Amino acid sequence: MTEPNLCPVCSKVLKVQTRATVNLDFNIAILDGISINLTPNQAVILHTMISIMPRMAKTWLLMDRVYGLEADHPSEKVIHVHICRIRKKIKDTNYKINNLWGEGFHIVRISKGDS
């Protein structure tokens, strides 16, 4: 029996049907059965977004997950570059990354007719 998907903030059970996984050992995402090769940083970002789906991943959270407490981490704009490249890689799947400028990003599952 699998454990329910818990919100990392409030620990409530998230009622989300997702067919998305990210293997951080091999940097591969599987979205609706489609295998996608990712860089290590892209894998961490996508894994974080999927794990808190449908909630938004704040930019600071993604920076923390990718760069941790490094004193000389890059600008937050690098997250936008990673997201742009992830979007290109997942364009043939039923998933889309939306953003709220200045806040963060969230991944959503779309139907074929949506854009």
C-alpha cells in the first residue's frame, strides 16, 4: 500500500492523481509514461514541483533545493532558465508549468484540448 501524498507545509493529504515521477539517481522524469532526460538541477526542480503538486513552488524553495546554503549561489534568474528548458522537454506530455511572476511556479496536468 502506498503512502498518501502529504503537503510538506501543512501535512494534509493532497488529493492529486498524478502519473509523474522523477528518479533523482538517474535524472529521468516519467510523465504519463514518457521518459524525459534531465540535468541534475532540472531533476531536482521538477521533483520538487511534482512532490508539492498542486501547490506552487516558491522561487526561494527551488533555489534552496538546488543550491542549498551555498554562500555564492547564482541569481534567482537561473531558476527561470531551468524552468524554460524543462518546459521545452515536457511540451509533448500532458503537463504544463505555469508561473506567477515574482512568486513561483506550479506544474499542472492538462487535458489534450487545453493549452
